[in-house]
Amino acid sequence: MNLLAIALGGAIGSVARYLLSSLVLRVSGPSFPLGTFVVNVIGCVAFGALAGAATGRLSLAPDVRLFLFAGVLGGFTTFSSYAFESFALIHEGHFLAASVNIVGQVVIGLVTLAAGYFATT
């Protein structure tokens, strides 16, 4: 049952990631991996908000936790895409864009995760 919850959530998260990152890429253009950046920031806010709420006022059953955190958010956030796109920018000699991507996603991700967490605790 746990694996089914994770698989179903992962499918939902992966499709949502693809749709959102594709939309952002169409709007912003291909010169910077903004789609992945936006997905990771939104994923961090959502993870922080749910984790924060679950520590206090929101009771989540273990299978619901697996569905949301390992499934939906695990499928939605795209660290492997982030790493590959950062590598590609470095490989292509776009060192400033790579630095902005690497530092920006980590710092903004941590800040927005904390904001989501504290907003719901």
C-alpha cells in the first residue's frame, strides 16, 4: 500500500512538474533553466508548509505523508534536473548563469522552505 501511495503521488508530481516547467520555459525562453528553478522553489515552499503544518496543527496519517512528501513532492521537485542543467551551463562556459542557478536555487529554496514551515506552525 505504501509503494502504491508513493507511485500515485509521484505520477501526479511528475506530470505537474513537466507542465509547469514547460509553461515557464515557453514564457521565459531557453537561455536559463527558469522552469526548473520555479518548480524547485514552489516545491520547497509546499514541502515547508506541509511539514510545518504537520508538526503542529495538521495530523497526517503515515500513508498520506508518504503520498505527499515522497510521492507528490518527490515527483514534483527536480534536483536531478537542477544538477544536470547546472552542469550543462558550466560545460557550455556560462559560469555566471551556472553560479546564479546553483546558489540561487539553494539559498531561495532554503529561505522559502523555512517561510512555508514557519507560516504554518
